[in-house]
Amino acid sequence: MKMFRGTYTVMITPFTPAGDVDVAALRAFVDWQIAEGIHGLIPLGSTGEFLSLDDDEKALVAEVVITQAAGRVPVLIGTGAEDTREVVRLSRRAEKLGADGVMIIPPFYSTPTDDELVHHYKTVADAISLPIMVYNNPATANVDLKPPLVARIAGIDNCLYIKESTLEVTRVRDIIRLCGDRMTVFGGILGFESFVEGAQGWVAVASNVVPAQMARIFSLVADEGKIKEARELYLKYLPVIEFVGGQAYVAGSKALLGHMGFAVGNPRPPRLPLPAAQDAAARALVKTFDLAWRDAPIAAA
């Protein structure tokens, strides 16, 4: 079982002009991310528009990313769904395809109780042998996995990681304090701040655009203890991080990549491309930071 650590990109899903999954672009994107030094990849998260993909497309994206990564970095597949049985099915499929782990947001409509959430994760965990990254995002899941509940979930054998996506960075501290080595914390929204509190990773949106820099922030803090240098790099790239925060995380990421010279298509409705003013701001950011798409050689699948 691989250990997960570092900055992991929660990947966009490229689409062709006709609106289909762009397999060639997805392969090239995987290679570029790895060449830039990203530590891991997570397709089929919110940034990957998983709720706007049909089942065949989800299988296609998972298979392409796993195959193209070819063991060079860990790949975790987003397998969240409203029905526990469906999460089991998607997670079993991810395991069969060769995923290194799965990331699972709680059921996002039914507002399950704490007991129901523990049962949900245990049911999935009992059905697979992969490590599970629990995903706490109250803004989208309508439930909040607070540290005492996380400690209960950490008692499930292969619930080993959590993506903590609130703005309460002290939760990183409290999860570590309550769970010890039974649960490894990844920051969600907050990367640098979470590293300082002891997080061992970051599931980042901004690394879709600047993977090398987001990976470097982690290494500076966690591996080299150079917090001052990490803060300087973080503050330098904060305009990019903030640009792909909030509602524009999909459209903003795709707009930036497009202006960098890598066509990844538009978001699927109900999401729309950025309005003209925001798109101009994306173009300006690309120019300010001298961002450009640099093709990575596509490895043999």
C-alpha cells in the first residue's frame, strides 16, 4: 500500500470542442503534471466535474489517468455518490482499474447523521482494500466532519487520510491530536497554513495551473523546514490560488490553462465559461506570472 504525501492535483477534465472527454489532452495533462513535479493526481473530484460526467466517462477518465501515470505518482479516484451502494461499486471499479486509493466525499444531499456517516465509510472500506481519503467539505456536502467524528472514522482500518476543506486551519491540529497516526491530514482549501499545522499533503486546485510551485511550497515546509521561503512563494502565487477559489474553480482553471496555450475546453453546464471581465483577468495573470504550456513527452501507456 503506497503512502500518500505532498501536493496532489484535483484534476480538471479536458473536453473537446464538441464537448466529449478529450483523451489526448488528458494524457498530455497527466504527463505535464508529473514532469512539473506534482506528487499525486486525483481525477473525478469536484474540479473534474464528476457530477457532470456519465458513468462511461467516469470509467474512461479513471482508466486514462491511471494508465498514463503508470505508477510514477499515486492516483486517487474520486468515487463520491449519494448512494452507499454506488460508492462501493465505483470504488471497486477504481481498485480493479489499478487506482492507488479513492477519495470519498460524504453523501451530499441526504445530510446523514454521524452514525450514518460512520456506517457509510465502513461499508465502503469493508468492500475494498484500497486506502480511503475521506473528504470533508461542508459547503458542498451539507454535513461537517468535525474532528471528534473524524476520530471515529479513523477507527475504520483503511480510512487513513482526510482532505480537510474548511477555513478552520486548527482542525488540522485537532485531527492530528485526536487521531495520531491513524489519520493523515491533507489540506483542501488551505495548503501552506495546513502544512505549518502538521498536514502531510494538500489536495490543490491551483496546481492544475502551477504544479511545480504548489509542490515546492509543500517541500519547503515539510521536508526542508524553510517556512519563511515557503511563505514568500505562497504569497507570490496567492493571486493564482485565489483566482481558482470559490465558484470559479473549474471555469477559472480552464481559462488559465487555455490562455497558457493548452486547450481543455469549456466547463459543462450548468457551469459556464468565465465572463469577459474575469477571462481578461485570467489572461492578465498568465502574462504576469509568465505561465505557458510546455509539452511533456507522452509516456507509453
